Amino acid sequence: MGLFDRLRGDDAPRVAFIGIDGVPFTLLSEHKDRFPNFAALASEGSAGAIDSIVPPESSACWPALTTGVNPGETGVYGFQDRDIGSYDTYVPMGQDVQATRIWDRVTEEGRNASVFNVPVTFPPQRNVQRMVSGFLSPGVDKASQPDELREYLESNGYLIDVNAKLGHKEDKSEFMDHAHKTMDKRYETFEKYLKADDWDLFFGVFMTTDRVNHFLFKDYERDGENQEAFFEFYEQLDDYIGQIRDQLADDVTLVVASDHGFTSLDHEVHCNTWLQENGWLSYAADDHSELGDISDDTKAYSLIPGRFYINLEDREPRGSVPQDEYDEVRSELKAELEALEGPDGKKVCERVVEKEVAFRGDHDDIAPDLVAIPNHGFDLKSGFKGYEDVFGLGPRNGMHSFDNATLLVDDPDVSIEDADLFDIAPTILDLMDVEYGRTEFDGASLLK
């Protein structure tokens, strides 16, 4: 038990959650010699691969992980969402998350929560002890509170995110230098506030892992020229996890998790180009760049990642598909997606999920009609500028996967079997002895 606990006379159990965005469980479990701290956490506690959510995209995953409910409840389906009754799109931010965050539940119990770099949390909440927002935030000055935290972050050169454009260069050395710097500054901040020992829930995320995976994952999986640089980065992360674990007080349980898995990327699939080539989508003019540029006779369109919408009458402003033809048209589109093959003859989609299977809740009115989960090797892109070819390849060589996300808990009494992202929030609350209604989550506690 930490000194602060002894002074305040509070013996309620605490949790330190460390997010490792996009880290697949097999990367850690198959290289125990290179990642001894992850290996020790797994062997002395509980560990396993878990499923992500539909769709497995960070902007949708982190709201789901931090609330324990699906996008139909959070209201966030991906990096880009569509306004109801409009062809206007927007990038969801923290205020767009409609479900209760785990740190709000902790705060409502009169306990303290410190939150660092969680994606889709801008602007920073004022009701928590301290917060710096993560992915999609502007500079630290606007993304952090209180003043003491902001001043420390600014003086210490804290970086909210790595410069991903550096990863577009063929030579990855500058990108990796910046990735290390970003992670180092993240750890320095974590260490400072972990040692403050004045929190009940510490919730921090390393997102640089996702960035490194996007540009070096194929090097790792297929013995590429940057494989050793990839391993060195993860060895440093392993060291930081070991240091965090060593400095935690006895009343704190460490939880480490990723929001999705990762796989090598062989083909980008330009979904709107495919829809156009197959008669589902057309544009009102040759010059087009956004959803509102589709023509009145469009039957379907796509938003990333792999979300497909029927251009439905009385729902979309210029819907062309009558309500009584919805089921038939959607079934036809689903069948064509399921049959779609890549240049190598491999099926693009592992499965195609209907909205009523994937989503439920008060905010499912903007849910996609279908979500395609790609097979490993494919990345489902959208965009409305148009591409000459359906299949291509950009600067990235790694992409998210639905399977093989990571969960490690420094407690042997946790059962990680057939678990998914929705189970993390209720598990944390159970570990902290915070009460909640069993029907409030789409998942369930994994504590035995």
C-alpha cells in the first residue's frame, strides 16, 4: 500500500490501466525472450488474446473500451461519421461519446481518476483529477487540464502523437527516432504522476505502438529490413511496462490492453471505387471529393473502415432506394462483398455484418447498414476523390485486425477466455470494488 493511501486511510483497491494501442497478443506471447516484462506479467497474472469490436478502428474502439458498450450506445462508429439526415460528415471527438466513461463512474464514487492520452477525449474533461486528451487533439495547451499538468507537459516537450508523415518515407529512421521520443516523453509523464500516488484510477495510453505497426508490421512478420528497429522499439516498451509494474503500490492492479490486433497489409481496397465500378455509386459531376457529391441515383456508399450505407429514401436527403426494397438491396450488396476477391484470388472480407447484429442502443440511427471485416492482408479504404484502381498500396504495410488484441491483468484470478473489448470496463470496476448494474455493459467482468 502506498504512503498516500496510509495517510488518507483509504484501503479501496486501485487500478492502473496502460493502453498499448494496436498491439497483437501473439507479438508478445511468441517473443518472451525479447519481452521479459510482458512475459512475467502474463505468467504471474492473467493473459490472453481478445476480440476487438465492429469496426476495429481506434476512433470507435476506445470509446467502446472506456464505456463497455457498443457504438450504438457510444454514438461513435469510426474516424468519420455522418450527420443524421444529411450527407455532411464530421470527425467524432470526446463530446460526441454519448455513453458513460469508466473514469466518470469512478469520479461519481468520490474517487480520483487521472487520464492520459486516450483517443477521442478532446476537449479534456474538467470533472476528473487531471487529463490530457489523446489522438485527434490539438496542442497540449488546449488538450490538458489542470494548469499544473499543462505547464509540466509543455515544459517537458510532451508529444500527443508521433508525426506519422515521417513514416511515409522509404527510410524509416527519422520516423522511428520520433516514435521513440514520443514514447519516452509519454513514459516520463506516466512515471511522474504514477509516483504522485494520489489517484484511484490511472488510465494512460501508449498510441505510438499503433503508428509503428502501420509502417513496420510487415517488416516484423516477414523479416523485412526494419525488423530489428521494430523489435528494439517494443523492447523499450517492455522495459517501460516493467518499470511501471515495479513502482506500483500493493493495492494497485495493473491492467494492460490493446484496442485491436494487427496484421501485415498487402492490398488497400478502395471501396467507393469498387461500388462505382459495380453500379452502386456514381457522382453528380466529374469533380468530386466528399459524400455530398454523390449523384441522386447512387444506391450505396462507404465510409472508413469498411462501413457501407444504403442510400435510403426518407433517411438520406437524396435517397434512391425505396424503404420496401431495403432488405433486398442490402442482401444483394452483402452477397457481392462476400464474393469480392483480391488480385491474389483471396477473399477480401472475412465476414460482412448487418447493423442489427453489430449495433444496438439509443444512438444507432447513424449506424452503417453493413460492416465488412477484412481478411488479413486487406485494408478497406473509402474517400470520394476517386481512384483509377480498386486495389492499390500506399505507404503503410500494416493494418488493424478484429482478432488478436491483447489483455494482461496482474491478477491470477481473472479468466481471459472468449473475452472481448467490452469486458475490460466492468473488469476494472470489479477490481476497484466500484458497484454497477450488470446490464449496464455489453461485456461482463472477467474476475472469477
